[in-house]
Amino acid sequence: MSLVTAAAARAVAAPRTTGWEIVRRNFTVYKSSWLVFLTGFLEPLLYLFSIASASAR
Amino acid sequence: MALTSPIPRWEMVARLRPYWTAVYLRTWKGSVVTSFVMPLLYVLAMGVLLGGFVRGGTDLDGAPTYLAFVAPGLVAAQAMQTATGETTWPVMGNIKWHRSYFAQVASPLDVVDVVAAHLAFVVFRVASTSAVFLLVMAPFGVFSSAVGVLLAWPVLVLVGLSFAGVFFAYSATIRSESGFAVIYRLLVIPLFLFSGAFFPISNLSPVLEWVARLTPLWHGVDLTRMLVLGQVQPGLALVHLTYLLVLSGVGWWLAVWRLNVRMEV
Amino acid sequence: MDDGGATDDGRATSLVWARGLRKSYAGFEAVRGIDLDVRPGESFGFLGPNGAGKSSTMRMVAAASAPSGGELTILGLDPTTHGSAIRSRLGVCPQEDTLDLELNVRENLVVYASYFGIRKAEAGRRADELLDFVQLTDKARAKVVDLSGGMKRRLTIARSLINDPDLLLLDEPTTGLDPQARHLLWDRLFRLKQRGVTLVLTTHYMDEAEQLCDRLVVMDGGAIVAEGSPLALIREHSTREVAELRFGVGEHEALAERVTDLADRVEVLPDRLLLYTQDGEETLAKVHERGLDPVAVLVRRSTLEDVFLRLTGRTLVD
């Protein structure tokens, strides 16, 4: 019985988590594929350039 | 005891027909949207709506209207998109997740047969979507030559094939699917936008114009446009055809090489 | 069995013949010169821990991977030139499933049959027969993704038999299965053996090796360390019985010295002591006489695990 109350006490005293831990986990996973994110910025630029080129002349 | 008389290569490849039939039967509905509805929307948006704003008299590589200019460009771009879609995710899936290729080479089939059958399926997909596209565009009155349209159909298949081999090799080499996002954004989309489908490449700066001439899709777009508008320049057409054929051959060789390496491991 | 390669007349009737077979991957040597001779109709096993080179060897025997060195003949043919012909007569049950997850059970068999040039009607007939053999008839229309691990394995076995093979290769057939599934699978394989199908299998489970194999080789670090029937290996490399003693944590090393004279051999493991002897109960009684009081005891017959431990100093399952 005291094991249960001890476990409960540890649970209550446990440090609060906010969800930023997940963000950090995602950062760890995706930081090796930074190139993919970089190319993502290129996409809208390419479309704009294409429209500009189309309207040239 | 064991067979030693060689079976003809095409017969070995044909053994994969039930497999690819099964694959098509479970995926064709999705392909209707990507290979048919989407390009049709592009044609309507770009050709009809946007085209209404394009002033007459502009240099459109010989096309009478903007719609007539854009339609062949888009059908060639669609061939590229279809071929790319069929040789990126499905190839990696067959190696990494479903491991279908491993099941296939455990049988009498060789890697050559596996690649040939997959590329044959890509040919089927590009041929069917291109045919539908061309048929749908015909009533819009944008095609000037019926013979040209008939000849454009195998050209479009060749355009697809020229991308298929190279991307197959790429997909068999990379280990993670994030590599697809990279080539899609750095290669496929730029080709889609700047190969003369939406505007003549002469709109670009001279340097960029020459870069565009080196890329496969421009050859496909230009040749298709020549054929359907009935304005074939024989010398240039031959250059286009040669380029696409050579790229298809190189792609085939690369695909077989890379899959052989990957299946060893 | 031929040795040294002085006379190769066994080669003509051997289903799988190898001399000095090697396989290297990017500088790492996975298989370091092994000799094989699988006779028709026998059940031949490769027993060894993970990383011993069993799967690499199996891939070479399946004509799926080219040897890096040595000689290899499968069904009398050279795999580098007649790979396709060899594979047409093999049945392969790989370690990782290669089933098509989006087809149903029966479709998997029929599609696979087409790779061997078997016509659709014949494929359907064989598929039904095989589904009955592996007891999956009522699951014929089920999607593979819905099957349990044991059922997927049985389906893979059924698939490997679709071309009525001369030689069946199984790479770790029961890894990851629950005991009931394992026993059902062993039963099916035993029936195949009775029908005269030659089996070659790899495993790191000693009970599987003992149950299924007529003859086996023990592999470790890419080489063969022992060869023979399970019984012969146990007789040669181990005693008849083993007494296992468990004491408190960390006490085994010290206590070993107090019992060395009670048995033919003593092995010290992190969690127990193994006393190898002819009569386990007798040795156990003497241990108690010495005043030692183990927490738990077990007297059992020697197994292939003991053979492996003797030959390599390690357990099969690390």
C-alpha cells in the first residue's frame, strides 16, 4: 500500500512538461534533412519567377 | 533436373504482367485525379482564363492562341509528372517497405526483368494519360494537324520514358524518402515552369535560355508543340528525338545498374 | 563426407556443394571460407547466433547474391551463370516477409506463381492445395495486412512451394513467433520432409535445430565450427546431462571454484553455473552435501546450446 502512495507522491512531484519537448524531438529528427526545408523556400520563388518571365516582353 | 534452355527475355518480363495488373487495378482511381483532372484544370486556368489576357500578336512560337501554345506544353509536362510519380515512391516502396522486388528476384526473374516490367508499366501509364489528355483537348480546336497529334502520342511516351529511367535509378539509390522532396523542388518543378510549357523560353535571359535547351522537358515540349501545330522543323525535331532516345537509353542502363547494386545488399 | 577436396565425386549428387565459400561486404567478411554438401532428401541446418553469416550464406545458396570467393554449385549448376534456372527449382522463405500487403492471401500465391511461368488456372489449383496444406483456406480472401505473424509465415511457406521446388530454403522460419505458431510450422515442415523435399534452414534456436535437422553445421563469425547430426554433436562436444545452479547476483564466479571437481566441466554464466556431468541428479546431491544452497536448480539433458557454448564460449542468443 505504501508503494502506491510513494509512487503517487513521485508522480505529483514530477517536473511539469509543456509540449516543447515534442518540438525539440522533431527538431532533432529533422535537423539532418535541412536541405528539404531549404528547398521548400524555393518553391514560391520559382512560381513568382515563372510568372514574371511569362509576362516579360 | 534443372532447366538450362534459356527462356526469351520478353517472356520473362511478361511474367510480371499479373503483378502490374493487380497494382493498376488497386491504384487507377487515384491516378484519375493526378493524371487527368489536374492537367485539365491547368489547361482551363492557364489556357482559357489566363489566355484571355494574353494580347494577340505576341510571339508564341507559332501558336495562334495562348491555349494552343499551352496545351501541348502541358501534355508534355504531364508525361514527365506521371513518369516521375511512378518511378519515385513506388520504386522505393518496392525496395524498402513492400519489398516486392525482393520477392520477384527470388524467382527465376532477374533484375533486368524487374526494371523492364516496371518501365513497361510506366509506358502504359504515360500512354493512357496522354491519350486521354489529347482526346479531351481535341474539341477545343487547338490542334492543327491530326497526323501530328498521332505522332505526338508516342513522343509523349518517349518523354515519360526519358525521365523514368533516371528517376528509377535515383530512387533505387537513395535511402530516405526526403530525397524525393529535394528532386521534386529542385528539378521537377523548375522543369515544369521553365521548359516552355507556359511561356516561350526566349522570354528568359540568354544564359537561362541555353540552360533550358539542355533539359529534357524542353525537347519534349518543343517537339510535341511542333507536331500538334503542324509546324515541324526537321533538323530541330531530329535533335529533340535523339536527345530523348539517348536519355531513355542512359536512364535504362542507370536503372538496371543501381537496382542490381541495391538488391545485392 | 569428402574432405580437403581430394575427391569431388560427391559433388555430382550434391544439391548444394561449396568449397571455401566466401562473402564480403565493403571490406567486412561475412562468410570466411565454408564447405557444404547437402544430400538429396535431407534436412540440413545452419545453427548460429545473429551475425554468424547464416543469412549471407543462404542468399548465396538462393542464387540471390554472388559469392566473393570459393566454389558453389546449386542443383548441379553454377549460380553466376545459371542463377535464373536454379531459382526456378528453389523455394525461398526469407527472413523478412516479402508478401504483397495489399493483395489478399490467395492472390499473393497466384501472382507469385506467374513469376515462374505457371499459368493462371494451374496457379489457382496449386494455391488452393497449398492453402489447405498450411491451414489457411478460410483466410484465402483475407488481406495479408490483417494476418498474424504466424499466419504470414505459413503463407510465405505456402508461397515458397508454389513451383514444387526440389530444394526449400528457410531463413529463420520461426523467429518472432509464439510457441503455438512455431509448433504448427515445425509440423508442416516435418510433413514436407516426409514427402522427400530437401530442406535447408538457418536458425538461432537450438530446439528448432534439434527438431528439424538431420544434419547441421554450427556457424560463428563467418566460419563453421562444428558439423554433424544434433545427437552426434551433443555426444562429441558435451556431456549427457547438465545441472544448472542459480545463486545470488554476482556470486557465480566465486562459487565456481568450489564445485569444479564435482563435474566434467563447469561453465560460468552471468546468471547461473552450468555443471556438465553424466548424471545431473547425482551431481546436484553432491552440491547440497558441500553445503551450497542454490536459489534455483534445474537438471536437464545437454542441448546444442551447450555445444555452441563449448565451441565458442558464448551463448546462441546474446
